[in-house]
Amino acid sequence: MRKLKLQMQLTVNGFVAGANGELDWMVWDWDDKLKNYVGELTDSMDTILMGRKMTDGFISHWSNVLKDKNNPEYATAKKFIDTPKVVFTKTLESCDWINTTLATGDIVEEINSLKRKPGKDIIVYGGASFVSSLVQNNLIDEYHLFINPAVISQGMTIFGNINTNMKLKLENNIRFECGIVLNHYTEF
């Protein structure tokens, strides 16, 4: 069965975005070691999951990068645009995004169906409320949490709606030169 992996950036105090979705606290001067880690994580998957609110910004950003073959992120953009994406939504009936399908059913049934399909692993990038639903329903197999050297006063969290305690096993911890610390967890 395929695994569902979460890749998400957080503040030291556990926020994934500011109260209004601000991301100005994120570190973007990634060193080669961090870029390689993320590249290996990206290479381990063949499906991207996202919530509806994040999808337009994600696809627009990578589509714009793809317009410039000299952009250092061109290969990443090509991978993200070419990779099948599944957008979870309760409001959309259709979409025009390339290589994208909509999932409108029960989140647990939809995720478990995707996990049973053949292929590489599945990765989820966000947004906050969608990932929170995945956490709440115990659907994430691996957490790749990139802790940024920042603290913000208030914001969005992915762990605020859990109904029970979660025990996680630390699989790896890496400190990167840019100040980000990766904590890679699996569930006990």
C-alpha cells in the first residue's frame, strides 16, 4: 500500500501560516542539503494531494516558473505540473488545472482508495485546513516537518483539531545551514 507523506513548513511554535495565511516567516535561502532532501522526497511520489484553497496558488506559481527554462526551479516546476494532482473540495464541480482531478467524497474513503492504487507514494502539501482534516482522521503515514527559525504570535495549525493523542516515532532529524530543522516522523 502506498504511503501518504506530508511535507510542511512550520514555525517553532507550530503554526503553518499566519492568521490570514501569511507565509512571510518562511526561510527560502535553502542550502543544497535541504534542496536534495526535498528532491528525494519529491522523487518518492507520483501523486500530489491538496485542498481547494491552496491549489490555484500552487499551480499558478509552478506554471509561471515553467515559462522560463533558465529558472533554477524549472525541473521542479515541470515535475509538479506533470504529476497527477488530486484536489479535495466540497464546492468545485469541475476544474481546468492541468493533470488535476477532484475528490468530492468522504475524505477517509478517498484517501484509502488512493493508497490502495499501484504506484509510488502520495504527498500532500496543504493547505492548513485540509491537512488538519487528514491529521484528524489519522490518514498521514509520514510527517516531514520543516521547522523554520521563526515564531509568530498567532496563526493556523494542523494539529488543533485532533480528538485523541498521537504518538509519533522520530525517524530522522536534520539541521540545515539555512536554519531550518527537519523532523521526520512516522506513527507508532
